[in-house]
Amino acid sequence: MRITAIAALVLALRAVGQPVPAVEENIPWLVTFGAQSDPSWGDDDFCQIFFFVVPKGTKQPVHIRVFDPDCGGTNDEAKGTYDSRTRFSVYGGKGAISDAAARGTQPEGNFRSGNLLAMREFAADARYDGQWYTFGPFDPNAGEAMPEYGGLVFKVICEGASGDDGNLYRYFMSTRSTSNEAIEGGNAFTFEYTFRMHDDPNEVSHIYPYIDDRVVSVKQSNFDWDGDGFVRIVSVAKKGDLVLASGQNAWVHSEHKITTEEHNTSLDIRFIKRQDVAVKNNNVVFLVRNQYGELLPFFTVPIGGIPQFKPSIVARKQ
């Protein structure tokens, strides 16, 4: 996928959005279940990969911080007694993202490509319940140099190593080991998003796939939405196109045309909960491909900013 425009926009915006999920997304948690889990709980493959971008020329050390990395206690989702272990791994160097397996949607092949910089497994551990654990410090140059993504890229893999419980967690890329201090110009993205919805029906969550100038249509796929309301696409040219949303333990897909006005902008995919029935602890998986079948990156801070519908734009067929 050619994303030189992404790199230029990242550098121009000087994004400082290393919380993952970001404030703009209004997503409470990332979630990864143990390897023996039932996918109907909302995780199709028990693995989630995120990439963190550090601008070239960054001098400060890089730390990847994980909030609540253990699986047990206040925030996580138990199936019976907590018996799960979660493995977090940090990779850099050649192949960390350039290897095609690293950009896939399944933990297959050489998805652990690159140089392993740090790894740790967590079970239920009160020391880390509701606390931060820090990987690093890493030399910024330990990331894989990928100008098309905006700089040096580190990969973080979260895997459900064993058990059948859900680990809810968050990330922050920081210059410090003991506090969250953003790296100027940094950002983060994934190609397949697995996350927890709010329980509050008034909360709307967002994810932001980037649309480059080659895209003429996109195919969205989502898993285990549980009929929890509506999913809509908002953009500079779309007021709120309805997305086909999945039920329990199922994948669904729908295709959506892209107009010229939407090129080099982000889409705003909105998750709007139903008001009539309370759906709690809802975990969902989401991905988007272009007409070539290539996965589109979800940047936690949307490239080009949060899109606003412009009524003056008339959608044109490609």
C-alpha cells in the first residue's frame, strides 16, 4: 500500500497522540482473550498487533507502557476463575512491519518478524492490576525505518498465551518510564481493531481508517457486534452511511464507494449503541480493506483530523 501522503500529514500535524486508544476514539479498552477462549466472547483470534511510529530524528528514549497488563482483578473479564496468561512482546528492526505477515489479520506465518526487544507474560497479579508496566527504554533507532509510515516503527503484539479470560488493557508511548509523556510527532495504528465498547448507551466510539488517493471503494468487516445498535460512516462526503453490523459470533461485510473528495482523509466509523436494551461487556473486531484487498490502517489520532461532513460536497461516482 502506498501511503507517502500519510507520512507527510503525520509530520505536518506533529501529532502527540500516543494514548492507545486515543481520546478522539472514545474507546475504553483494548481486549485480548486467552488462547482457549470461545470466540463468541468477542475476540476472533486472541491476538492484537499495534504499531507505534517515532519520527526520524527523535532523541528521547522510547518507552511502551501498558496499563493493567495482568489478567485478573477490577477491569478484566473472567470466565469462571481467572486462569489466563497474556504475552506482550515489543519488536523493532528490519521486518517489524515490512514483513507482510506482520500486517495480516491472523497470527500466522512470520507475524513475530523483526528483532525482539522485550517480552513478558502476565497472569492474575495484584501488583499490576490497574497499574502501569513499562517496556524500555528503547533507542528510537531500534524501530524499523519506514518513511512511508512517518518514521521509525515499533511493533507490539499482545497474545492470549493460555486460559479463557479477557484481558482489558491500554497503551501509551512515552519518553519516560514512570509517567506518560508524549513523543512529539508520534502516532499509533493497527490493521485489525479488537476493543471493548462502553456500557453507557450514550457513549459513541470511533475508529479512523485512512483513505489514500488510490481507493475507490472499501469493504468493512466486523465480528461479534452482538446487535448493539448501529455502525455508521461519516466523512467529508458521507453524512452517516449505515454499515452492515454483525450479530453474535459472526462476521459480516459491506462495501462502500469512496469519492474523490474523501481521498487523503480519514473516515470516521461511529459505533452507536442501542438505547432500548442494555448490552454490556460488548467486545468487537473491525477491519477495512480497499478494492485491492489491502488492509487500511486505523490511526489512533486520525490523519488529517476528524472528518466533518460538508453538505456542499456532492458525491460523485468513480
